[in-house]
Amino acid sequence: MDIFEIGTEIRKQRQQQGMRQVDLAAKARISRSILVALETGKLPELGFGKICALLAALGHTLEDLRNDQNLE
């Protein structure tokens, strides 16, 4: 799984949970601009800690992504 696929899954989960970008970014303690870049595939890389924080804010873990790209 690459950074683009991770961003796509994060966007999908955020939307399914009815969460706005600004809310997820605040909960994960990252900037909204970073989240937008990740979700739109314009971010070439993102640190492990930030990815884990985003997933945790959505109620998921990196292991969830590894085991099942569809986190439904």
C-alpha cells in the first residue's frame, strides 16, 4: 500500500463517519492542508506517527490497513 492508497482510505473513512477535514485534522493534531494534500494524492510522503494519528482519530490502526484495505 502506498501513500496515495492510504490517503484514499482515510478520505473514505472520514466521509463515511461524516467527519469534516478540519475536524479530523484537529483530532489527529495535523494541519488541514496536510490532510487535504494526503487525501488528494498531492503529498509525496507523511511520517509514520502522523499516519497512525489520523487512523487512530478514525478508530483504526495501521494493522487494519495492512489486513484489509477496505476498513468497512
